[in-house]
Amino acid sequence: MSTVVVVGAQWGDEGKGKVIDYLAGESDVVVRAQGGNNAGHTVVVGDKKYALRLIPSGILYSDTINIIGNGVVFDPEGFLKEIDKIEAQGVCTDNIKISDRAHVILPYHKVIDALAEEARGGEKIGTTKNGIGPCYMDKVERSGIRICDLMDKDVFIEKVSKQIDKKNEIIEKIYGGEKLNKEEIISTYLEYAERIKKYVDDTTVLLYDSIKEGKKVLFEGAQGALLDIDLGTYPYVTSSHPTAGGFPVGAGIGPNMIEEVVGVVKAYTTRVGKGPFVTEQDNEIGDKIRVAGNEFGTVTGRPRRCGWFDAVMVKYASRINGVTSLSIMLLDVLTGLEELKICIGYKLGDKVIEHFPASLEMLGKCEPVYETLEGWTEDITGCTSYEELPKNAQKYLERIEELVGAPIKIVSVGPKRSQTIVRENIFK
């Protein structure tokens, strides 16, 4: 058995796409198990850039099976656009498998998502308005439409007709919006069904058999641990579980089938949207990091908030995920800064706390307790081994290891596949 989970150990956007792409090259199967096309991975191969949303990163390797698991909320329109785009880039998509248990995003989910966000006024949570949350709401309410329903014309028409009627009432009477055309939605989605049916399978069986056969399986995380619906900075979170514990449920396997958990973090911290951010640098330092790191969303294009590395937060993320190793991304972005800071605790009133609090009100009152380290000026983008890194860069990484309590096995010094330092192989 050789299974690896890759999770974001901050607020998402950590650079998981590159780590996943690197590990996908060694994998037989790559699995997405939560979220939807509200999250994106950007993978750079040579001079080509691939922006992936729903499709697992293993698609860039012709022999790898790519599973979209039952825990994913599936947007047929977005999926088919993505298929068309990457096929135009010369990528074969024959090895994609979509769980017949995955829930389907429909137009009313997107409309309600946008209307509800607008209705929040100053309390907006920063949704991408792709219908993710409302689809998960229907799933939990037990009124959702699954892929297996979409594959059966009569069942789909019966179920979706009732839902459109209900959702039109919400759209019109609660939000004052315009109702959706039932016949148009049904016709469009039946066309989608024809195109995607060749990809549909019972992925729980396929995945279980692959693991039992000893194949290398990579579980691809989306978003980050601090966006987990239970364990993140609620309510500024996503609607699923981007933590390691979400993979057994979202992929349909037992928890004892997970061996290695890689926590991916930036060498600094970023966040999109509202909510407390203890180490945020809303100043020249933050601007410098944002520009050097190209900190703008893959899916939304929104500028990310930037700040110093928060070891309190990453230690928390490491604990709740059972992280066995770390992957440090974008280390090169810090080159040229005279000094670097790491947050080692939170000052709350006259106390210093070392654990990440649940209360956002409490978190918002916390001030960072920093440890300062010397920076480096040497260009590290050509380094191919840990030993080639400047001594101050090594000290920075080693201090992160000490504070978080997990070894750093991968260090990224640039966006390309070749700009990856592997200190220890992840797959056993």
C-alpha cells in the first residue's frame, strides 16, 4: 500500500498544484475528494501553463487514472469547458473517472449563491459564486441531484423539476430575482449527460482495488485546512473538508488506507477574503511579497492578502491533519528581504497563547509574537539541492521544522517542475 494525501496547511493557494503535479508523475491514480471548481491548481510544464479546477493534476500524465470522487460537487458545464481547453492544449482526457455518487451543481445553485452573498451586505464571506455552498446545502438537506440521477433521464427530469420549482420560489420570493427556465435547464443538462457518461464509474471500487493491488495513489487536496467547515476560521470557510480526514469519506475508502500526509505551506502566509489574519502586512512588505509571488487567485484573479509565516497556525493545521511531512513553497519570493519574521505565538491581552483559537473575535484581538531571522540576497532559483541554499535560507527552514514539528521533505525555489528540491522521497 502506497498512499499519499496532499493538503494545504494554510488558507489555500499554497502552491499545492506544483507538489501534486510532481507527485503525480510517480502515481498510478490521482484523486480529488472534496470541493468543486471554486479552487484551482496552476501547473507549469516547460513553457506551458495549465489551470486546472475540477480535473485532477494527474491528467498531465497519460498513464495516470484521475478520479473525481463522491465528495466533490460536480459542475458539468465547468467540467466540459475544462475538458475542451486542455484537449486543445494537446492533453488526452480518456483516463478521467467521475464518481456516480458525486452531487451535481445546477444553475439554481449558482444564482442562489450570488444572491445570498449580495444579501449579506457588509458580512460577505467571499464566495466564488460557483454554487458550491448551495449544492452542499442540498446534499446535507437530502434534496441533491447526483451523477447517477443525471445518468437516468426519467429520474433526472422528475427530481430536477421539483427542485427547480422550489428554488424558483426562493429566488423570486426571498431574493427578488428572476426565476429560471425549467425546460432549458433540463435540455441543457441532458446534453451534458451524453458527453460525460463515458467518464462515470463507481470510483469507490476502482480506488479500493487500486490500493489493494499496491498501486501508488495520490489524494489531491483543494483549498486549505483553515478553510475546513469544522476546523477552519468559521464562517470564512469553504463548504467541505479540505483536511486529511475529508479524504476517506470524500473518496470512499477506509481511514486506515492513508499512509502519508504532506502539508503544503508557503514560506510566508496569504489569505483571500475577509477574516482575521494575525501576521498580515498591509504595507510595503506585503506589497513586495504579493508582486514577487504573483499573489492573485487562479480562479478569481483576486489579490491575496500577504504576511509573515505563522507557525502557530501551521502547527495547528499540522496537528488536525496528522501531517507527516511539510512541503515549503515559494521560498524564492523571500529573496532580497533583509530580515524575515516568523510568528511563534499570539499575544492576547497580557497573555501569550500558543494554540490557534476557535473564536474569530479572540483571533481578531491577537497580536503576533515574532522571532526575527536574517534574510538572504543570493538567487536560489537555480539551486538543485538543499545544501546549495544559502545558510540563512537553511536556518529559516530548519526553524520552521522545529516550530511545526514536522520534517520538510520538499522545497520549491521557482514555478517550474525542475525548480524543486526533494530532500526525501514521499512515496515509499
